[in-house]
Amino acid sequence: MTLQQILTEKIQKAVQDLFDVTLDKVEFQATRREFEGDITVVIFPLLKLVKSNPVELGNKIGEYLVQNVTEVERFNVVSGFLNIVISDAYYLNFFNEIKNQENFGFVAPKAGDKAVMVEYSSPNTNKPLHLGHIRNNLLGYSVAEILKASGKKVYKTQIINDRGIHICKSMLAWQKFGNGETPATSGLKGDKLVGKYYVEFDKAYKTEINNLIAQGKTEDEAKKQAPMILEAQEMLRQWEAGNEEVVALWKTMNQWVYDGFGETYKNLGVDFDSYYYESNTYLLGKEVVQFGLEKGIFEKDPDGSVWIDLTAEGLDRKIVLRSDGTAVYMTQDIGTAIQRVKDNPDVGGMVYTVGNEQDYHFKVLFLILKKLGFDWAEDLYHLSYGMVELPSGKMKSREGTVVDADDLMEEMTTTAQSISEELGKLDGYSDAEKAELYKVIGLGALKYFMLKVDPKKNMMFNPEESVDFAGNTGPFIQYTYARIQSILRKADFDLNKNITIEFHEKEKELLKQVELFPSVIQDAAKNHSPALIANYTYDLVKEYNSFYQSVSILGEEDENKKIFRVQLSKKVGEVIKSAFGLLGINVPERM
């Protein structure tokens, strides 16, 4: 049992015994630095149940705890806050229990529990992955790892948007301007080559629009009548009709993109258990729409298009099938969700990692699936995240002004190299070791900077700031881990024995921080927020560095204190490594 669990039980008993009142929940917070205490109980919520003033109520509960709970030594009450001092013996017993525990804080899934499927990345096959995809991939991968650590069975997946008008735009431009160019002949990664023709389409389309406007058309008319867009729309119809030539080109160009994506995912350090393709799931979506029509869930307009009316739920009418019978995004998302549960009957919920511009889409999707009668639709969650911007401003894929994911990772590695060389601490490293270290630091900086921000918030990504070796950054935390490994390499004594000592205040503060790790994992899973893990790790590292500056470790003359401090350092290192693992970040043994 955690300290909070022990205290919750005892405080509930105290309130029952003292006031004959049943207390459902106890609210805790960290004790403020200026007051004595290891954990604080917030008294104010209890005043709704017990007629008293907060100081009197806090004193009565505090006295009860001192008399009845061995872990509680003393207390003080400040306004409506009960600050509790926990005995050293509790923390010593806790440490001896966990010091050799592998995967401390992690919970194994229970047999028979429903699984959670986490979707992330889910790119279009008409352009390479960019900075926005990086945030998406890092969030989705990390949330999957955190859910797994919290005790869930997890499947990682993505839906590849491999069909539709946007794909046809790249295909058409390649046909018109490509001269048979391939990744092999151009030297370009396949996803970059296809993305190049998506930009080419946009350029040609804009020229045609301007020409039509010059001939007297309105802008809206010009956009609809431009030959490029009409040809792309015709190509989409031919694809859906199974035209052999169109389908063959589609397969070829998509494979170029998949090969390119695979390389990017490997370099970024993310993986997937399964892949779904819109080209496979949209037909199931169309079947479900037909079923919904028969059941009266959907309605057909005079032009043949199919809609769902959600005005009674505070939304609007949403199209699920166009008048020409072609599918929209909603159609394929309905089909994909149903297919996933067919393929994995143990799935009881899904997490969709998609930017906040799609908030409305997912409200509608989840509501449609509920109306269709799927019980698992109650456990669908949209991990809605904010946009990423650079100091230079917003990105636009059509105009080719995006920050390419591969280029950014390379830039991060180069930045890490230049800063590491300036610090000059790499004597004795081979060139291969240096190259690997630069990559670990550069990617760690990128991932940590992205994940320390609450997912819901928009963020500004500054590459140089992220690779700073001081402050709330990945490299600062990696450096502390490497410092701990250096201590362990020098320790030439048995680290397994149980030690009994009186704590230095810094040792106790550090143990308190370590003890929080299991509850932080649970909170991060509940809130789908890697930021909670990231910022916890930073707090742990700050506490460790304060401990490191305040006490002697290997130079300590008292043998028991020395062994304990190295044991404590080792455990802190393990927690850093575990926490960073949940963020998809590697830690170097030396730096």
C-alpha cells in the first residue's frame, strides 16, 4: 500500500470514529516548503460533512492519527491544511522493499481485463511526416506505454489515409510532371518524392484558378472548374471503380511512401502492433451506413447523399456518404472502429491521438457509434492535442513550408553534437560512440521538449532551447542519470544489504519523491498526459541534484550511510530510466 492509501484508510476511520461520518475521499497535496511535514491533508472538503472550523477539525484528526497510526510522528495545522510528519522508519521500510524491485511503479495487466487500442500517427500518403506528426507520434506512443505501465493491455495502431482526393492530387501531378521519376532515380525518400508532387499539384491548380478569375469567373467558381481539380476528382472515381491503371499507380506511389515512413518511425523510435488502411475500411463504413439507413439512424437527402441529424444533441447534420456514393472521412472512421473490434474482440476502448482541429469530428463519430448500438463506444477517448509552431510561424503542407520530421531529427543530432563538443567531456569516446551519444541526446531533447507540455496546449518548439544542458530539458535529466551511473561504477561494495540509519533531511526528501512514482504513472494514464511523467522526472532530478550537492556519497566515512546513499542513487537512476522509457527516451551510461 502507498502512503496515501494507508492514510486514506486511517483518516476515513478517524472521521467515522470521531464524528460518526462516512468519508468517501481524502484530498492530499505536497506539504509547502515553509511548513514542517511530508504530506498534507486538505481539510476544507470535510467541512461539508462535519460542523466545525478547519483548525479544530484538523487538530482532532491529527491527534487521532498520532495515537493510532505508527507511520505518523506529529502534525501541525495551518488554516485548512493538516501537515503530517511521517516517521523515518516508514520510508526506510519502503525503500528496503523497493530497492531491488524491477519495474518499480509498473502494474501488470490482470487476466480477463479489456484491452485499450491507441491510435497515433495516422498520416496521409501524399506527403512526408512533419513536425506536427512528430508531436502526434510521441504523444500516442508515450500514452500507450504509460497505459501499459498502469496495468492495461495495450495495442498500438494507426489508420493510414491511403485513398481520397489528396492522394489523387499527388498521383495526377506525378503523371503530368514526373517523367517517370522514382525514389531510386531521384535519390529522394519515397514519401518526400510523393510530397514533392503534392506541392506541384497545388502550384498548377493555383495557376489555373488565377487564369479562370482573369477570364471573369468568381474565385469559388474557378476553384470548382479548374481542370486540375476536375481531373483529380475523376481519378478518384476511377479508383473507386477499380480502374486497373489508376490502382496500379496508386499501389506503386503508396509503397514509396510506406518505405519512407518506415525509416522515419525507426529513427524516431516508435512502433505499431497493427496497421489499418482507409482503402480497406471505407467499404465496411459504407455497409454500416446502409444498415443505419434501414434502422432510421441515417437519412437520405433528395440528391442521394446520406446524413445523420444530431441537432437534438446540440450538434448539427453530418454527411456520411456523398451524393455520388463516395465515402467521406466519417464513413471510413466508422468502418475502421468496427473492424478493429472485430479483429481484437478483447478491445474495450480506444484512444485517438488527433489534433484539436478534429474535436468536432470525434464528438460526432463517438455519438454515431453509440447510436449504432456498440457498447464499447462508451470508452472511446479523443486525445486532443494543440498545434506545434516554430519561432518562424505556422506550417503549410500544400505550399511546401513544413518542417520535415527527418530533417528536424538530423538537426537535433547536429545541435547536440555542437553543444557536446563545446562542453568537451567526450575524451576516450570512439567516433561510433560519439555519434550514438549525439543521437540519444538530440532525440531525447526533442522528445522531452514536446512531451513536457500539457497535450491540450499549443506549443512553440525551439530546437536550441530544447538541447540546453541546464533547466527543464531532456539533456539535463540524461546528464543526471549518467552522473549516477558514474557513482555506481566506482562503488566497490555490496549494495544489497538492508541499512538502518537516521536520515539526513535531503535523503528523506528524495525518498518522498521516489515514492510518488507509482501514483504519477496512474495519474498520467488516467489523464492521458505524458507531461505528468516528464515534469515528475524533472522534479526528481532536481531533488537528486540537491541531495548530491548537500551530502557526501562515495566520500562518506560512515560505511552504512555511504552504502545507503549509493543504493538510493541507484534507485533514483532506475526511476529516471523507467520514466524516460515511458516517454520513449533513451538514457546514456556516460555523458
